[in-house]
Amino acid sequence: MQSLRNLALAGATALALAPAMARGADLPVPPPMFRAPIVEEYGAWYLRGDIGITNQSVHKLDSPAFNSTVTVLEKGFESAGLFGLGIGYRFNNWLRLDATGEYRANSTFHGLDTFPNGGITATNQYTGVKSEWLFLFNAFLDLGTWHSVTPFVGAGVGFDRLTIGNFTDSNIQNQALGFSTDNSKWNFAWALHAGLAYQVTPNFIVELAYRYVDLGNGATHDLLAPDGSNPSFNPILFKHVTSNDLKLGVRWMFADTFFPEPPLIRKY
């Protein structure tokens, strides 16, 4: 009889615990842990270097000694080299700024004008060299990357020191010669850029770029005769000097693109 009572008590206890056990089985399972999507950060300083060639022109050749009978037939520069260094900062995957300093090597100038003189057509033949120091503050937009190649555009403003030197004016008909030593002038300068960049490594980038740059005006000193005399106020004025440049550049990043560790987030 005692055994029956014990068996009944055990059965009642099991029946009482069954709903609680069932409810325990329905408790929510803790959700899995996952990390938030990684956001790329690109901010980094970089150094740059550039070499290239110039294709320069002058809009107008003038002088206080010119009158309406003077016709300028030739006013051209030969190509020359350029060498530049700079430092910049890349803010993200589309915007970067840099400051550059550049030496633009001697470019030989050839000029020719004609004017009537005693019933004949006389000529002035000009030769000289031009060089600049160019300083620009530039902003660039990177337009997306495909197979490590990034097209970009940009603009810059700054100033340049334009030098006209070793200038001679030869008049064959009158057997006259004028010359001027180096004369330098500071100008406001601006530029437009376009090119392609190739990322060789996370830190090293190579660029091929085109640049249009407006260098302002230049001038010689008053031209002197070989004996040092100066019969008139007659400098030669180079008005609106511009250049179409082709450049090969490199950029060295101080830091790789980095990926910050995001906090753990529980998904419900």
C-alpha cells in the first residue's frame, strides 16, 4: 500500500513539473553576435614628386616702342622640363588637397616682327629664355577606381616668379642690337588638372596628368645698346603666358588605408 502511495506522489510531482519544463523549452535563444559593417577611412598625408615637359605660349608680344606699323609674325617658346615636389592630404576616397613647388626650366624664345623703315620692310629678331618658379595650392576629385586605375580632375591657385633673361633684339637692316639681362616678375597663377592614377601598392601611386596653367605676364628690362646707352623706354612685354604641361608624378602615402574595429552589436 505504501508503494502505491509513493508511486502516486511521484506521478503527481511529474505532472506538476511538466508545464514548467515545457515553458523552459520555449525560452528565447540569445541572438547571435555580429559586427557592424566596416567603414573604410582614407585620411592620410602624402608626399608627391613630378617631372614633365611644357608647351608654352604668349598671347601678345608688345612694347611701348611699338606703333601701329609693327606686325609681330612670330612669338614662340621651345619645350622645356619641369620638376616639382609637394605635400598633400587625402581626406577620403574622393577628395585630396596638396601644395606644390615647381621649377620650370629655361625655355628658349624666338620672336620676329616687321615694320616699314625708309621704303623697306625692316625686322626685329628676338631671342631669349624664360623660366619660372611656380607655387600652387590644389584640390583634386578622384572619380572612382577600376582595376587600380583612378581618373581625377582638379584645380589650383597660387603664384609664380616669371623670369625673362638673356634677351636680344637684332635689327639686321640697321645693324642694331639691343639686349636685356634677367628680369623677374611675380604673378598670380592658376591651373586646371586632369589625369589617371595607378595604385602600385597601398602606399605608392603613379600619375599621368595633363595641366593647363596660366602664368601671368613677363617683361624684359629696357633694352640697351652694346655701349650701354638706352635711346628710349623700350622693354619687351610678354602678355598672358600660358602652358599645356604633360606630367609624370608619384605619390607616397604615409599610412595605408585602415579599417577601424567596430563595436559588437546584438541583433534582435
